[in-house]
Amino acid sequence: MIDEGIFKAVLQEIAETRDREIGCDECFEELDRFVTIQLSGLDAARAMPLVQEHLHLCGECREEFEALLAALRATGEA
């Protein structure tokens, strides 16, 4: 028998699937531009919604984003 919690989690993942998504490689390639837009005061999520969505779903890429953002702020480039 399938565990109900696992079944619900799989259904949730299916429901959140988009027609167009990006993977980690593509997200990483766009991360510099996403951070630059955000640091300029513009809405990076609106400008690059696929990157924003991936960062929301992927903890590893989100950590990379946060580290890059923190590094640029620490060096005064923000």
C-alpha cells in the first residue's frame, strides 16, 4: 500500500508543474543577471520569472543565489 503522505506529496509536485521550467544548469547560467537586476532595485522575479520559480523550488540554487547576493553586498558592489 502507498503511504498517503508520499501520495499527496507526489500529487502536489504534479500540480505545481509548469508548461515551461528551467533546470539547475540554466538557472545557474542566469543567476548573475538575476542578482544584478535585483541589486539595481528592479523586480528580478518579474523580469525573470522562470529563474524566480526555480529558486523557489530548488534549495541548492537558492543557496547559490543567496551566497552570491551576500558576497556582492559584502564587497560593496551592491
